[in-house]
Amino acid sequence: MKIEVQTGTSKEKEIRKKEITYFLDLIGKKIINELNLKKIIVSSNLNETVNKLENNKNYKAKRYMVECQARIIIGKDNEKYIVFSDFWNNFLDQNLRFFFFSHEIYHLFNDIILPKIVCDGTSKSKYLVILYNIYNEYSANRFSIDIFKKPLDEKLKNCFTSLYDGYFIPLQNPDTFYKPLKLEILKFRIGNIDINEFFKRSSVFIEPIYIYLSYIFAYKESLCFIEEKFNKSDKNLFINKYTYNLFNKIRIWYERKEKINFEDGLEEIKEFLSSLSISFQDTSQGLYINVLDI
């Protein structure tokens, strides 16, 4: 496996390569060897590097309020590449760099151990793809937190608290997701946009909501001080009985470390997405999207 660092001086590049090697050793050679990981790239321009490797022009790391720090690329013969943003500028703390690094490694691990979801245009496959994505983010967060030795020092506690707040607070603020999503529902109701346009526009809000929730629940279930903060928090617009039901199912899957059948969570993901305004239905004319109120 090769490591390519595009940022920093020649000396800094060598130091950064050594740090990545150290991260790989911490995760464990046995896990790394199973991943078929061909190359790790720390990019000076994530969008540019990914588009070049994928022979694409459309990749953008920033999607609304979610900004990706890395991209996994699967090449020929199932060879895998991870392209990271410039960790040493974005995350000054080595522990945080390791957290984000191990998070991406676990995504690769999930690609091996999780059942494949075939998106065949049915409502069932739509639900399962979204459920897979939520579990993928949740489990990668749990792993990358759990790998740290406990108890955490105060500096690292503060780092995780800051990260948690960055996901929790926007969901609490009605202006961030709730009101814009309500507006898209209204536009659809009065006929300003059709169902395809609604789904495209509402996904800009719905995807960050469930990604943020996957981080929030992973943090609170791995870190007792985050759980205390969560329990003392004021009402959050997107945390309700359907959210709890879904993430309780996901928590059990992760903690039992048994083979997962995502179809066991179909009822939970349906109810959860309905609470975010959408449900999918199979009809004789194909897939139909129902627009619900929130």
C-alpha cells in the first residue's frame, strides 16, 4: 500500500507519512490487510483529486451543511483508495486526525462485512439504502471513538463536545432545517414544484438531518459525558420516538457484532423517514413518493 501526501514541505510530508503509518499500526495490520487498500492520499484539493481519479467533474465535498473530509474510491479489481482533505490544516490535534482517519477506515471495513444493498427502484430498496447509509455513519463513529483508551483527557473531551455541539445545535435551531423543509412541503402543496423537484430539494435537508443524528447518537452512546449533556438538553425538533426506535435498533446491531439483516429495520426506517416528510410506495407505474407533513 502506498501513501501520498500532497501538502506541506518535503520534511512535513515525511512526518505526515510517518503519522499515517502510526495510525495504521494503531488500527491493526490484520484489519488493514483485509481491506484491499491500495493507496492513501492526503490531497491539497479534495474535489480536484477525487474528480481526477473518478474521471468526473461533478464531485463536491461540500453538500449544504455537510462537508466531507474524505472520499473512498473503489477501482478495478476492487482496489480501494482513500482521499483525505488536508488533515494538518483542518485538524491541528493529532487525536482528532486519528479519529477522522479511523472513521474512514471503518467505512472500508463495513464495505466488506455488511450485506450489499441493490437499489432496484423499489420502495424497499430505497429504504434499505438510506438505512445502510445511516448505520454506516453511526458504526464508523462508534468505532473511531471506542478505539481511544478511556478515560479521555480533558482536551479530547472538549474536542468531542465541540464536535457533538456542531451536530446537535443546528438540529435544535428551526431556521437550519425545520423551516426550510416545511417551506419545500408548502411549495409542493400549492403546486410550485413537482414531486421530483421536491425530492431533490428536500434531500438537501433530509440527508444532513439523518447524518447529524447518526453522529449525535454514536457520540452519546460511546461517551458518558456526552450522554449526560444529551439528557439535559432542551427539546430537539428531530429527536422523537421514531428517532429513538431507529437508533436503538442500530445500536443493538453494532454492539452485538452479529451478522446484520437490514430488513429487520424496515419498519423503523419507514416511520423515521415519514417523520421527516417522505415515504416511498410501489405502484403499477413505478415508485411513488408521498409527501407528508412534519
